[in-house]
Amino acid sequence: MKPKRYKAIICEFMAFRTGHTFSTDTTFSQAALLDITPDDVCHWMNSRAFGEPDPDEAQSQ
């Protein structure tokens, strides 16, 4: 993955997680990155795929 694309994706994810936007030149601390949980990633991916962080079983099929 190209660095520019990586930065855009991590900034988009962190914006979802925190509720505010970040510019692509933002540097996230190690503590902020280590604070990410598998549930955070799952909720973000669900939101991207289904439009909500916790879709019910019927929506995911």
C-alpha cells in the first residue's frame, strides 16, 4: 500500500473512532495506536460496509 493511501485510511479510521477529522499529515502517538481494539476496527468496517457500526444479522447476509 502506498504511504499516502495508508495515511488517508488511518486518518479516516481515527476520525471515525474519535468523532473528529485529522489531516493526512497527522502523526499518531504509539499510545493512541496501541489503544485501538479489534472491536474498534470491526465497528469501522461494519460502518463502511453496512452504514452502521452494529448491523443486525439480517443486514450482514
